Amino acid sequence: MLDPLTHLQLIGGFILLFAGGEALVRGSVSLARRLNVSPLLIGATVVAFGTSMPELVVTLQAALRGSTGIAFGNVIGSNIANLLLIFGLAVAITPVMVSRRAAVRDGATLTGATALLAVFVYFGTLVAWQGALMLVLLGVVTVASYWHERRLVNATNSRHTQEAEERQHLPKSIWLALLAALLGLAGVSFGAHLMVGAATIIARGLGISETVIGITVVAVGTSLPELATTVVAAYRKHAEVAIGNVLGSSVFNILAILGVVTVVTPLPVPDEIMHLDIWVLAGVTGLVIAAMLSGIRLGRPFGVLLLLGYAVFTAAQYLAV
């Protein structure tokens, strides 16, 4: 029987990841504004980086501790959660007609990143040169997108600007903003430490693979900042912001998080990921992008369908053990 303290440790890790992620994003956005960074650039980079920080720290800590199932499962699971759970919730709250131009650009980027990951997974281990390539591609995509949108007022430009404006109750002074960012980073780091340790103990105690824990429990925990941002944006009828946050975070998870981690340390691909989960991710990505490009209004039935899909996927992870 598992020690109750282990469950408290896991819950404490969740709380610190969420609170730390929120503080980090708010502090970073406030700092960027004080430094006269454009709202477009803040939405396209600062918000995306901040909301993905929990995934980065958890994945890096897990990889360095040798818990590669948690590390790899967290990234794959976070993207599946983004596309089924968080996207599903957003559409269920606020039906939306996605701008075709924004869908083509963001959808193509996510499809390309997912396809690249599927190719790398085939090699069995992700290593430094692959991580470096992913980071270079992330830089190219970010810079090209920013300079294009800066010259053109379009749906994507407006959405990134709104992403920055979604942040409410920011620190008023530069020192408070810096303190919030630093405390947020510390909270995320310690929360990741608690979560990885507790998840490892729970997996071993229940006889479940670390990959299953990583792709379900840990992935949902690290996705809490994206979940909060997306649900709030959808509730405010800013569906383009909500959807853009999901797609941007998913691209960042692949190119930035796996890029950074594999530059630091090689990351073996667990068998479950190679034989099943990467193909589930590819299928889900294709489904969501196809729906966005269809030109039809994505309403509550589609959102419920995605949520049911996530429930089935999660149940299948544990039934297959």
C-alpha cells in the first residue's frame, strides 16, 4: 500500500506547478511590457514559453533522473491532452469558426513538428543533434512568424496580441514583476521535483509503467497552466486565443522541450511510445487540424467527441497494463 505522503507529495507538486506557472507567466508578461516589447511578440513567445515551463522542467528532471518513461510520456501525453482534453473543453464552452489562414499556418507547423518527432522516434533514442535541429527549427518558425505577422494585420496577429492581453492582474512595478517571475520559476522547479518523485514511487508501487503515469497523470499536471489559460479565454468568448494557445503549446512541447532535453542528455524512446502512443498523437493531430481546415463551425458536439476520446485513451492506458 502506498504511503499517503506520496499522494500528498503528488498533489503538492500539482499545486506548485500551477501556481508557479501562473506567477512565472504573469511576471514575465509584465516585465516584457515594462521593456516595451510588443503585445504580438509577448503572445507569440513569452506566453508560450511560460505556460510550457512546467513541461520543460518536469521532462528535464525526469530525464536526468533516468525516468525516461515519465520524461517522454509527459511530452506525448501533454500534446494529446492539449488536443483532446483542452481543445475539447474550449470548443465545448465556446463553439468557433477557425480562421482558415491561421489554421493553415499553425496547423502546418504542428503537423510538421509531429511528423518530425515520429521520424525521430523510429531511431529509438533522441540524441543531441536531433535536439539541436528541433531548437533551430523552433527559432526559424518563431522569427518567420513574428516578422510576417508584424507587417500584416491578420487573424494570427490579432490572436497573439489577445493572448498577451488575456493576462489580468499583472504586477504593477518592474521589481514585483521580477519577483513574481523568480518565485514562479522556483515554484515550478520544486513542484516538478515533487511530482517526478511521487509519480515514480506510485508507478513502481502499483506495478504500472512510468510511461503510463507520465502520459496521463504527469501530463495533465504539467498542462494545468494551458488548461487554465484556454478555459478562461474560451469563457470570455476569445476562442481564437484558446485554440491558438493549444496549437502553440503543442509545437513548443515538441520542438523546445524535447529539443532542450535531448541536447542535455540522450532520451531513449519507451516501447509504448514507439509502438502506440506516437501514432495516437499523429492521428489526433490530423483529426483536429482537418476539422479546423474544414471551414465548418466547431461546436459542442465536436468538443464532447474530443473529451470522450481523451477518456477512452486514458482508460486504455491502464487497461493495457
